Amino acid sequence: MNAASDQLLVLVLLINILILGTHRTTVAIRAMAAQGVILGLLPILLYSIQSHTLIITIFVLLAKGLFIPWLLLGALKKIDFGEDLQPLFGYSGNILAGAVATMLAFFFAAQLPLAPQHRDLLIVPAALATILTGFIALTSRRKAINQVVGYLMLENGIFIFGLLLTESMPLMVEAGALLDLIAGIFVMGIIIKQIGREFSSIDTSRMTALREVE
């Protein structure tokens, strides 16, 4: 691993904290786009430029850095949403939880029985930290579109961990994982649209107030 990839992974960790602490949905989505661009650049920085790594880079840049954020921003414009994310634990609580999760990720990574060539890499703790912070974002937000952002963070962490297997993992496996991600975003987009149409809100906490009409 070179210094450039280390710096990008540190930037990924900072973006995780930014998403947890921001109160603006547009900022969270654009931060996810920036994180997608970083993830797209990592394969060519970690490994030699080959045909399969180049294809993965282009696909990730287009999907995570452009297409999915464009879909989310488009959905945001069509829904009377507002900018307040209203996390369950508050903004400071989310930032503190993200910081604790990042420290725990470094601790757990040091305990894993990794191969010698992977033991000192920043990939594993960065992947675990992104998965944990994504889970925090997914569970602490009340709005469906913000939960999509948390899901994307979680998936980004899985993608980072998969970088350890880039050389041995077939291209079709990577492409299939990304296609599953896009399919999930389409499903979440349909759900968001239906919630906004039927209830004039995408606050998932309001669903607890629904009662069966007899």
C-alpha cells in the first residue's frame, strides 16, 4: 500500500464522520458521491493498472460517484423533505458514536488473524469503521432517504474490505455486487416515492402511529 491510498482511506473515515454529523441531506449525498469517487480510485492505486482493475474503477466512479447520487438528489427534489436529518441520538451523539466505532474498528482489526501481508494495511480498519458508521447512520436516521445513505456507507465498507481480494476475485463477482447495489437503490427509490405520495412524508418513525382500521 502506498501513501496516496492511505491518505484516501483517511479521507473516507473523515467523510464517515461528516455524514453522521451533518444536518443537510444534500451535503450527506454529495459526501457519499465524494466517497464513491475515492473508492473508485483505490483499485488503481493499490494494484497495477490492468484491464479488470480499470473496468472496476470506471464502473465504481460512474455508479457510486455519479449515478446513485444523481438519483438520490433527484428524489430529494421531488419530495417535500426539508434539510433537518433529525438523528435519534442528536448530531453530537452521532459524531461521538462514529468516533467510538472507528476506534473499535482499529482494535478489532488488530485482533483479526490476517495474512502477514494484510496485517499492517489500513484497508481492514477503514472497512470495519465504514461498516459500523454506516450501521449507525442507517439506524439513527428517521427519514427513509437518509437510511439509504446509511445503507450506501455500509456497502462501501464491504467494498473496501473486498479490495484485499481484487487480484484474485473475478470481475463478474465485483460487477454482480455493484449491480445488486443499484437494484437495492431502485427499490429504495420506489419505497421513498410511495411513502412521499401516500403520507406526504418520508419519516419512517411515523409508521409506528399507523393503526388498523376496522
